[in-house]
Amino acid sequence: MTLRADYFNLAPRAIQILMQQEGYLREQFGNSEILSTELWELVKLRGSQINQCAFCIDMHSKEAQSQGETTERILGLNAWRDMPLYTELERTALDWAEHLSQGKPVSDQHYQALEQALGQQAVVDLTLAVNAINSWNRIAKTFKPEVGSYKPQ
């Protein structure tokens, strides 16, 4: 296997910025009355599925399991609309994650419905979370860290 650039060591300041964003999101989702770290993990996993990022799918499946997520919900995530396993809040967040990850335009109606369901702060934080996982997916797909190498802490 051909090794690709070690992006962590070649761009440490840029990676630090991305890691600081992760810290912000961890704090926001961990302290929110609406969002949760479990939901954040589902959003990251669903975004990674859409982007077909093997490393991130592996990572976020493991993270979700370490937080108590069931195998059934992890496996069902790819067809969440047809599975009765997810709450209305999770469905709202997953819909937004898919919409943004697929690069679809955001209508005023869609945005207003989301804001009414979640509130402004949660919409901002959820949008940043979707942006973050899409960024990480593109990095991982480019530099191809070894799938399976991630171990939850």
C-alpha cells in the first residue's frame, strides 16, 4: 500500500484549528438541552456514510458503540427514514445532515422549520458539526489513514 502525506504533521496549525472546532462542538453538544453527544455521533456517522469515508465510518461506529449506541441503530442509520428506531429530533438532525452533505440548496421554508424545531443556537451548532464531518471526510478520503486503526478512548 502506498502511504500518503502525513497531514497531521505536515499541517499542524491547520489540524489544530480543526481540533479546536471539535472541542467547541463537543462542549456545545455536551451542554445543550436539545443536542447531545450521542446525536452528534449519529450525524458524523451519517455524513461519513454519504461521503463514503471508510476510515470515518469505522471511527464513528466505534465511538457510537462506546457511548452505548446499539448495533441495530448503527446498522439502520443508512435507511433511517424507514426505520422506527430514531426520535423526531434525531430525524430532524439526520435530515439536515443529509441535506447539507449532499450540497442541496437550503430553502427559507426548510431553514425556518429547522429553526422552529431546534432553535437558532442548535441550528448553528448542528450546521457546524455537519460542515466539520464533511471536512474530515474529505481529508481522510484524500490521505487514507488506515481503516480499523482508530481505537475509542
